[in-house]
Amino acid sequence: RAIGEAAATLIPNGSTVFISIGSTALSVAKALRRRKELTIITNNLSAAMALSEEMSNRIILPGGELRLPDRDILGNEVLDFFGRFRADFAIFGTAGIADDGGLLEFHTTEVRATQKMCANAKKSILVVDWSKFGRQAPALGDNITDIDTTIIDRRPGKAFAPLLDEIKDRLLVAEGESA
């Protein structure tokens, strides 16, 4: 929840926002409920529903198969979908972060969807909890050093200190600086 609230402070009313799949991105969507006149472009049905109560918002979803129980829409149609839009912000999580900062996912389609969102957004925002640092997944995406802003709940173990030092000017720690 703290990550979601921290991310929401960066998103002004009237913004166009890509929101990816995942529980942390959903936390951001829930925190954005107080915003008005957002255009939300997402393949996360739960995020769309969380933002649907504000009547001034516009919500755009892709077609395709709904993956349960996560309520995500994935596939080649999603890549084409994100390629047709531009946004102010791309908000996304990741399954894991490698020692070298590589962003890891369980499926290459998730990697490609995130890359398409980031390429088509003015600003990329990675939202990730500390437990994802060192978590392994087979599909390699971009690197944390390429992201405009990274928001974490708290710092992971000391092994990741050099990596976080490298992005310190683009890092927000939502719950303080405890190790």
C-alpha cells in the first residue's frame, strides 16, 4: 500500500497512464482512486475495476483471453494494443530483480508488454517490494538502471546496495530507509 501511495503522488489529475499486471501495480491503481480525468490503458482487469468508480476517468482495455485467477490479459494482441497508445506514465512491477539489475518475468510476453509500455510513455515507474530483489525468473527484460523512477517499500539486503546507489537519484523508498 505504501508503494501505491508513493507512486500516486507522482501522477497528476488528467494524466494518461499505462498500468501493467501484478499486485503492486494494482496497489497503485487503488491509490489513484482520488485522481480525476485519468486515461488508464491497462491489461489488468482488477486495476481497471479499481479505477472505474470515478466517472471522469477513461479506461481502455485490450481484447483477448483473461488469465485467471490474476485477471490479466496477455498475448500478442496486448503488444499491438500498447503499441497504439502514448502515455505520460508507465507503471509496472516485475517478478524479480537480478544481481545486475536485470528485470525478470516468468513469461516473455510479460517482458515485451512492459517494454512496449515503457517505450511509449514519457516516464517509466517501476513499483516493486523488497522481496523481488534476488528472486529468480527465466525471462529477462530491461535493467533497473534504465527506469526513470523506482519505488520500493524498503531496502533489500546489503548485496543490492551498490545497485541502489547507482539509481539513488531516481529511487523512492516508501517506508523509510531501514535495511
